Amino acid sequence: MKFRRTIRLMLGAAIGIAILALGTHAARLAKLSAKDSRIAFAVLGDSDSHSFHDSVMLTDPTWRGAEFRNVTYQWTEIIARLRSDQIDMGEWGIWGAPGRVAQLAGFFGFEDRAPRKQDYRFNFAISGAKCNGLTEGMSRQVQRLLYLMDLAPTRWQNGIISIRIGINSIGTHQALVDFAAHGVSEQNRQQVAECTNYIAEAVRLIREKHKTTRILLVGILSNADYIPELSRWRSGEEIHNIDAVLDIFDNTLREMADRDPNILFWDDRAWFRKYFGSRDNNGLPNYRDVCLQSVPVHYTLGNAPDNAVLGDGHAGTVWNGLWAKDVLRELNQRFGYRFTPIQESDIARLAGFSPVDSSNATASNCR
């Protein structure tokens, strides 16, 4: 009995020390943030924004580029590597704690971030997250972000928050089956509304305390363009039905942006079509390569960086790099930031490309 009591006391002391450490770190963070002139940039979402080089949660060696992981980057990682002198995504490190430990920290008024992952301090995106993860459940991404923002509110007056989520809620295979078959039915409309309501609540919570922080609302991609799904829904009517339902999601976010001058809506499907193409009017695949520094990047699945999509289905370095490049340009134009534009040569360098003879690119279906 004495042994068990001793263990409990030691465990309690360890948890107490950890909680005090969290509080000390939070205070240090607030002090540092107040002096930092870079633009603070936070991220909420799912695996489309969760940093690829997380060694705590993303432990499967076949994920995120596998043998090419050293040249495989998420868009957040690309911005941090190329523009860390202008943009602050927070210190890279291991953040968060197991659920019960985080819950106990929150009970004592300290940071209760969960789950535990390796990422930038202001990146709360979690692989597999659904829309409700923005404000509910273990992650409660918005509340955890607001804890940090409230430590240095002045910095966030001109800061940015990206909200990119929804594919795990309304982009699943079964959801697309229903969308393709029934189009804008009441059931499908409600499924989309359940997701967008969480996004609206996230925006509301942010706006309660941070009126001028810029918010990037990212529209939904269509998983009818997901390479493993390209053998399905090969009719113009089915693709039209899917797009019509996804349009509800995008239009809802677009309306949020129309009501708030500090919100930017990003049409992700339009961006995708610009670079990689789409299905044709009959629902058949009609995709194209992208040329990057004379290197053709194919709309194929594979871990080598000349594939647009990784073997695990996530966007590759080139896709993420072009996305980051265009997002920063749009933020400059809309809100007057002065971020130095990302160049295609920067992306090619991160991907490990060397320029090749241009005749090779000409022979491919590059844009």
C-alpha cells in the first residue's frame, strides 16, 4: 500500500511540475511574441495542413513521402522554410499532451493542448480531423489556439489564421457516392451544413476577442479528382451532382467572407483546375502535368517529387509549394502584406530538382 501511495504521489508531483512548466513556457511565449515583428500565422485543419515531418504522430515509414521524406514538404513547412524571416508559425517542437494530462492542465488553468504532436507552435491541424474537431472533442483546435492568441493579442491584430477542413467530413468515398447519386438532396445539404456550422462557430469564437485578425477560409477539394477514385463516377451528370453539393460548402464560406472584410475565401477547386485540370464533360479524367523549372510533374500517385500526389494520397512538395506561393500572393493583394513572393525555383530546390533539358518538358503534357 505504501508503495502504491508513493507512486501516486510521485506521479502527482510529476504532473504538477509539467503543469508549472507549461505555465512558465506560456509566459515566456507571451514575452517573446510581444517583441516579434513577423506576421503570426496560425493553422487549423486536418492532414492537408498537418506538418509532414511530425515524428510523434506520423510514425508509419510509408507515410508522407516514405523514402523521399527528406524532400517532401507540407505547405506550412514550405512557408516556414522559405519565409521564416517574415512569417511566424511558432517554434518547431513537440506540443500537447495525452488527453487526461491535458485535461488536468486545463483544470488548473494552464494550456491544455492535445493531442501530442510535433509541429509549429501555432499549427493545430490534426490528421484525420473532421469539422467538429475545430471546437469539440479532444483537439478543440480553436480554443487551444485562442489560449495562445490571448497571451499576445496585439501581435494577432495583424495576424493570419488558416482554416482548411472538411474533406474527412464531406469528402469521404461514401459521401461522394451519395452526392453523385442524389445531388443536392435535403440529406446531403444537411451533411454539408453540419460541417460549415462548425467553421462558422470557429470564426465566431475568434471574432469575439480578435476583431481584425485575418482569416483564410479554404474551400473544399473534390475527391472525385483523387487518383484512386478516377475509375468511378464516369458520367457528366454524376460529377455535376458532386460539384453541386460541394458548391454549397464553398458558397457558405464565400458568404462568411463577404460579411467580414478581414476574411479571405480561397476557391481550392478552381486553384486545382488551374494547375492540374479536371474531369471532362463526360466525367472522364482530363488532367495534365505541371512544369517546374523545366521538370514535368505528373498528376500521378508516387513518393518521388515528380508526382503531384504522394503514395499516401496527400499533396506532394510541388503541389504544396505552388499552393503556398499563390496563397501568399493573394494575402499580399487582399490585405496589403509584403511577403516576398515564393519563386518556382525555391520550390524546385526544396523538391531536390535539377533543371533538365527543356525538350523533355515539351514532350510532356505540361501547362
